[in-house]
Amino acid sequence: MRAVIVYTLSRLGLFAIALGVLYLLGLRTYALLAVAFLVSGLASYVLLSRQRDAVSTRISSRRDLPEG
């Protein structure tokens, strides 16, 4: 569960950073949210690969547990 929380908070943090940087650079339209979403998505793909692998391992290990 910890890996999922860390990954989610990291994604939200990257989004907030991208939003802030783009706002400071002068992008102050409704497109700001879309561009920030795209930038943070690309950044998380590169920067959060280890956390994403941990979440994937956690989910697959929970899925493989027998019910009972």
C-alpha cells in the first residue's frame, strides 16, 4: 500500500510543480491545465519508473494471492 501512496503523491507533486512553473512562465489560460497534465505525465514517465515498477509488483502480488 505504501508504494501506491508514494507513487500517487509523487504524480500529484509533479503536476503541481509543472502547473506552478508554467504559470510563472506566463501561461495563464485554461490550456494551462492541459499542458501541465501533459508535462507532468512525461516527467513522471521518466522520473518515476522505479516507483511505477514497485506499484506494479505490489498490485500483481496482491492479484496472485489465493482467495480465502
